[in-house]
Amino acid sequence: MRQALLVIDVQPSFSPPGWLVRDLSALAPTMPSVATVERHNEGVTPFERQLGWKPTVSDDSLVPTDKVFVKHGYLPPADLIPHLCALQVERVLVCGLQTDTCVLAAGFMLFDAGLHPSLLSWLTVGSSLDRTGELGARLWHHHFGTVLTGPHAI
């Protein structure tokens, strides 16, 4: 099966655990891979005004991938979809930070584009609401179906 890896927001300002960076860095070179990084632009997404928090303006991905997409807000940027479509993948393996917010938002975008999103649940970390990521994985399963629970399933 032709697949691509999408790494969501594994960047310094979100303090990802070392094991996540290590394991994603090992997986990324085995298939086409892309990453998103969140950068702050209050004029695009009002994080500071509405939430009293903001990501940095210059973080880079901690996971080396074939391409990095900068985003402002929860959704990946629109140009991610044509890039993944050009790869002619059958499914997109999604992992990274904020399973119940940014990772889930990417799932909706991929699903709406017909790209068959599949969550790598052991390679995600949830938000401060649920660091385990279990809430996000349950929501993912409800909306998109495919939640992979270990490397054997890739």
C-alpha cells in the first residue's frame, strides 16, 4: 500500500517528549513524509487574544521530513492536500502532538479530501486536557475509523 507520513507540530515550543522525536525521526525516512509546524500570526489566528497563549514565530520541525508546511491555527495549510495528492498515496499516516486538537483537525481535512487518514496512536501525544491521547484516538476512530496501535500495523 502506498502511504505517506504526516507529522503534526513536533516542534520545540510544544516540548515534545524525546521518545516521540526519536521514533518519528526513525520512521520518516521509510516513506514519503511531510510535517507541519505552527507559527504565530495573530492577524491570521487570534491565539493570544482568545486563548491568552501563542506559539512562537519561528519554530522548526524536530523531525526531518521531505517537506515542511507552515500553518497558522489548528488546520494544516491548504497546499498540503495537493502535495499529498501528487504523491498518489492510498492512505496518510498521521501522528504528532495534540491528538485531540491539531491531529484531529488534520484528520478532518484529509478525510474531506478523500485521502484515507490513519492515526498512529502510539506516536501521538494529546493536549493538556488528555496527555495520553486516548480522547483524540477515540474521536479519530469514531470519525475516520482507522487507528493503528503499533508498528506492526504499518
